Amino acid sequence: MTTMGASHPAGPRVIEQRGLYFDELEEDVVYAHRPGRTVTETDNVLFTTMTMNTQALHLDAAWSAEQPFGQRLVNSMFTLATVVGQSVAQLTQGTIVAQLGMTDVSFPHPLYHGDTLYTETVVTGKRLSSSRPGQGIVTLKHTGRNQHGDVVALATRSCLMWTRAAHAAAPEQNAAGAETAGVETDRAETARVETDL
């Protein structure tokens, strides 16, 4: 989704890419995120070592060859992060206040080097926040599939989202790009937001 910005005094009209506001998200609609992401051996090894995960199932080809899957598996945390990441441009880029949590995370089928990951999201619930005017809580169900259509990841995510009007009325936050202003720095308020689910 794009939004039209103000014209520059000496230049063309600006159109800024963004996600969808609370008011624009529709329940029971499948948002298909494209392009897919082909996962390489380098992706897997770098992510695994960068996160200090010494699991041989991701790093040791000889050992993994003797295990039930017969080869290394893509780190499931990389898979999860990519599934969420693929949804950002279409749904939450610039329209999220904070991510509140995840539930029901599972990996029904392995992802291997060379597989391409495709993600779809369904909004399964949304309601205005009772404690934060101009913001709403949205529940997103993400499904990641490989190029054969096998489900490789499932996750349900709760996000605090801006309404269009409230975000437009917060010019300081828009100008600074501070989507999470005041939420991350105030632990007590964050806890209160999470109990508002």
C-alpha cells in the first residue's frame, strides 16, 4: 500500500510505501507476500553462527547426513524471522506501534538449502485498544510454505497498530519515524498494553 505525501515546494509529489493501518486491515482475507525468498547455505550458516546456535543439524553436513533427514536443516529461527519479515512491507511497514507477542509457532515440515519460502497472512482478529486511543490490536496468522506448497512454518502474532487518523495526528512521531515512541522505553506501559489483549 502506498500513501501520498505532501508535495515538495520545488519538486514532484512524493508517494511513500507503507503497510496498512488498523482501519484498512480486513479479517479473513489472505495477504500473499511476494516475492518469495530462496534460502541459501550461506543464509543458514551465517544466521546460525551469528545467533550463537551451535546445533550441528544446521552446521555439520557430515553429521547431518547420518540423521533422519539426511542433510542439514535451515535454522527454524531464520525461517520464523523470514516469515514475519515477508509480511512487513505489505502489512506493518510504518503502521505498527509495537509487536506484542507470538503464539502457536510450529514447523510442520523442514526447510532445506535451496528451498524458496513464500508467506501468506490472514488477519484473524482486530479490535480497538481500550487503553490507547487511536491504536488497535490485530492478530495475524502467518503461514510459510516452500516451493512445493508444503507448510514449513506457522505463527500467530499480535501487533499494536495505528489507526490512520491517529497516526496523521502525531506529526512528531511521523517525522522522526518513531513507530514505537514511548512503548519500548516504558516497561510498565508495555506490560499494561500486553494485558489489554
